[in-house]
Amino acid sequence: MTEGDDTPITEEERVLAARGAEAIARAVASPEAQAPARLRESLEAQRGGARTRRARSRLGWLGVLAGGVAAVVIAVVVISGGSGGPGGPSVFQVAAVARLAPTKPAPSSVGGLQPKLEAEVSGVPFPDWRQEFDWEATGRRDDTVDGRSVTTVTYRNRDGVELAYAIVDGDALPAPDAGREIQRRGFSYRVVRRDERTVVTWEEQGHTCVIDAPGTVPSGTLVDLAAWDNV
């Protein structure tokens, strides 16, 4: 199809478009979304524009609509949905953000008896697991989730499996009710399997720490990593 072709869209495309528009409307109007007003207005403008503008091609037209739905989903999950209560996000929100791609290079190692990385949150350092566990730091990202700063370092093992280790600034977040609790060296670790992922969360120096990893990584391995600093 050439640019500017006015070939009518098919009935199937109309149905898909209607469903996508409804999804955007529900997400924007949802009281759980609570996205900033400027973001909601922008999304509404995009949705209205998509209805009134004629697409130049079937693929491009549907692609714009799919992008709008994706934007709404990201806004709901990262900015607001499933808050952990007043003053912070939920542990699962933190895990969802932590598994996003790094935006900065990995922090360098500063060595020591229990090697640390050159990255910390309010005095809580990130561990250097390379020598002890063969998990090497590969990147970093910094986010604000539900008003709280979240710093994440990603790690990769020799098999190419990646996990994310996030530390939330400020007071500790409520632990999830789901999953099981594992005690190690007097510390408590909450392990939850969710959506083919494993999330481990615990408190360190009054801050919430979260490891998010593929479900193929044994829970015991993740707890060993989490507990390494707590000696």
C-alpha cells in the first residue's frame, strides 16, 4: 500500500481498533491509575486524535493504537497501580521496574573482604558477587516509583541468566503476604513466585531490598545472594 492510500480498513481492523480504544479509556479513567494529570490529558489527546485521523496505512494505523495501549499499561504499572500503601510502592512494583533494561553502565567494584560495588542507597551498598557467586554486575538504572527513589543493579551469570537487585530509599515497605518466609542468619527473607519470576525481598539497615529473577533460578540461590552481606 502506498503512502496516502485511502483504502478502507477492514471490519477486523475496526474491531481491533475499538477494543484498543476501550482499553485506553478504561485505563485512563481507572481510579487505580492515578497518573499525573498532564499524562492523563496527553493520553486522552492521543486517543482522540487516533479516532479522528485517518491512518495512512493499516499497519501504521494499528501500530499507533497499540503504542497508545502500551503507554497506558506502563503508566498504570510503574506510576501508580498496586501501591504498597501511604509513602511508597509495593514490592511487586519495585520488582517490575527493576527488571527493565539498565540505563547506565555497571558500577565498578571497590573490593574488600566482602567486595562491594561503587553504588549504594543511604549507606546500603550493592554487593560484588563476581568472585563468590560468579554473578557479574552488568548495568544500573535509577527510577522514582510512587514517590520513592529506587536504584537497581543488574547481574548476569556465566549462563547468560540475568537478575536485578533493587534498593528502595526511605523507610521499609510492607512485605507481601504471599510466598514463604526463609530465615537465614537471623534475617528474614520473603520469597514469592509470580508470573514465572521469583521475587525475594528483605530489609537491610531499615531499607527494602528486592531481587527479581527468572523462575529458573533456584530460590535457595537467590536467598544465598541476598544473605551474603548479612553476616
